[in-house]
Amino acid sequence: MLSESLFISRLMNISSIQRQSVIYVASTIGLTVVGFVSTIYFAHTLGPAPLGAYFLFLAYFGIFYLIGDGGFGGAAVKRISEGKEPDEYFSAFVFIRIVLLVVSVTALLGAESFLKEATSSGIFFWLLLTLIVSVFSSCSNIGIYGSGKVGIQQVSTFLEGCLRTFFQIAAVFFGFGVSGLTGGFVIGLIAGGIVNFRSLDLKLVRFRLSHLKSLTNFSFWIFLSASGSLVFCYADTILIGYFMSNANVGIYRTTFQLTSVAAITTLAFQTVLYPKISNWGAQDQRTEIENALARAFTYSLLLAIPACVGGWILGERLLYHLYGASFTTGTSAFFFLLLVQVVNVFMFLGIMSLNALNRPKDAFWITVTAAIANILLDIYLIPAIGITGAAVATLVAITINAVGALILLSRIISLKFEYNQVKNILYASGLMGVFLLCIDFLIPFTHIITVLLMVITGALMYIVVFLKLDQEIRIQIRDLFVNLGVPLSEWFK
């Protein structure tokens, strides 16, 4: 058996991108499992309406957090990652973050009378407290991320998610309801901030006006671009709450969360590659950027496409058995949201690359165009066809964003796609889909165990077929496992 110290030693010997991606994917899978299990518990214990109130809390927090960040977080990561005067840029960011806290809290207090859902459900106090706590959490997180310590950041994110979920489950069990969910969120923020702070090498030093100006020039477009991204995250949530009910919000966001498993590798590469591409861009190493981005597209689609195919076939049964009968009304929305996760591969990596390559203005214009389309479609489609309309609006807007980002990015670097690997992904996913349809026809899925067995069987079939088809990726995965000291079967070798 591989000892812990030997495993860590071997983990440190592989390339930084591979190492950080492995840590991110492993931690994200762990968080995804914890998140799914907890959401299942909350759905059965609380029902969709309290879950909807919690999702509205997250939406409002996202809006006022953006006001408190002002885009300076992304600007600080960019400047710190470039390696020039990192302490000064970090100190300038901390100063700005404290100033903007006052602005965001003032804005929240001023908007209290308009946030009827927040006041009636008792989440307003928690919004205020979370904004204050987020200053410590975000400062330590930005410092770690900008320094390139992505592995530390991923560990802190994992611990934050685990502690948040633990306290939320305990609070709901003891009858605290929505307050328990929001309180657990605050505790998670504090825990993640402490982990990052303990590994933070940056110091608070005297900074100059030039550092503030440099952050401000970059942050303006980051802020505007982030505002557009925020629309994708929360416009549908808020508008569903406005046109429909908290219960519909709960069903929609729970359904959206289930599709997020398809985005694990996408988010891993988005997180890991940003500081790398920023550094490569500063050194004009375009070939490194192009090759890394091409491989990121492939590995992201490696999960997103089969998850989409499997979800189309098993979606209604998963919603019914995991969350309850009331959540099956989100089935049609679920189908469109799975497609959203496939398109997100190109949107997330494209926008990330534009920002990392000092093109925040380009990222903003395409994002704001898509965001406006999203809002207009939400206003038209949600009253007409409910939460399915929100899913369709999101899909159209994300597609606009992804296509625009790739067009703009192609003017800076040569975009490469590994067509043979993508073809193998489509072929293996298609075979898996045919297999699941045949089993669905022959065997009724009347119990959660049979549904989960089909999910596992379909996933294993896809993996075997794909690795049999694609020798290049099989060799890369084999080498990664060999370097980590993980034993493999003779077939894999």
C-alpha cells in the first residue's frame, strides 16, 4: 500500500498543472458528493420553498459581494501573479476591499425595503453578516490564488465546503431551517479564510498611488465583466422568484446543481490555468497557452458530453428518486441545463483566457451582450413556460458568450482543438447512450438503487470504450497514475 508521505512526494514531482488539476478535481468530486447528499437531505426535510429562500440568499449575496469586490479581486490576482511588487498590490487590494465593504453594506441597508423575500424569510441579517465576513475570506483567498498556490486554495475550498455542509445539516436537523443553511455558509467562509491565511506569504506593506491606479485600470473591466457573469448565475433565480415562487426557485436551482457534475473538469482548468496563462502571456509564450488550452477543452468535454447524454436518458428518474416527486417538474429544464454545461466549457475557458491575457475589455463586451440577451429572454420566457424558459434563456445567452469569446480569443492566439479526441468522446458517449436506452426499455427503474447502478454502469462503459479508442489520452492518464504510484491493471498498461 502506498504510504501517505510517498504519495505526497510523488504528487509534488508531477507538473504543476497536472498536480493542481488532480487536487482540484479530487476536492471538487468530494465537494460534489457532499453537496449532493446534503441537498437530498434538505430537499426531503425542508422541501423546495426553504431551499428556494436559501438560493435567493446566495443570489443576493453574489450581487452585493460584487459591489464589495468591485473587480479588484481579479485585478489583484492578475498583478500579483505577474510577480512584480506582489506585497504592494496585495496591500492595496486589502485597503480597497475594506473601503468597498462600507459601500456594499450601505447599498444593502438602502435596498432593504425592496428585498421583501429577504426580509420575510429572515435572511437579511445573514446577508449583512456574510458581507462582513467575506472581506477576510476574499483577501486571504486572493493572496493565495495570485501567488500561484492553487493547491492550497483548492484544499481551503474543500474544507470550507465540508464544514459548511456539516453545520448546515446539523442546524437543519435541530430545526433551524433557512437560518441554519445561511449560518453554515458563514461558518464555511470563516474556515476557508483561516486555511488560506495560514499559508499566505504576502505581507501588508506601504503601497503607492500607482498601485491603486494599476488595480483600478484593470478592475473596471473585470467588474463590468463579472457583472455580466453574475447575470448568468443569478438573474434567472431572482426573476423566477419574482414571477413565480420560492418553491420554483428551489426546484430550478436544485436541478441546476445536479447538472454541475458535468462542469467539474471545466472549473478545474479555469482555476488552474488562469495564473499560468497570465504568466505565459507576460512572457509571450503563446505556444504554451495554445497547447494548454487545447488540452483543457478536451478534458473538459471528456466529462461534460457523457454527463449530458446520460442525463437526458435518466434525468427524470434521478430528480424523482434523489429529491422527491415535486422536483420532477424541473425535468424539461434539466435537459436544457445539461446542454448549458457543455457550452460552458468554451465560455468559461474563453473568458478566463481573455482576462488572463490582459483583454478584460473584450471579455466585458461579449459578456454584457450575452447578459442583456439573458435578461430579456428570462422576462419573456419565464412567464410563458416557467423554469424551462429560464433554462432556455441561459442556454442561448451562454452560447452567445462562448462563441463571442472564442472569436475574440482567436485574434490573440491560434485556437487549437483536438478533433480526434473529441470524435472519440462523441462515439463513446453515443454507445453509452444506446446501452442505457436499451436497459431502460428492458428493465424498469423503480428504485434509487437501480438508477444509481445504471449511472455507474453507463459511466464505466463510457470510460472503457473511450480509453480503448484513444490511446494518447490513455497513455497520459497511465503515466499520471504511475507517477503517483497508483497500481493499474494490465489492460490499462
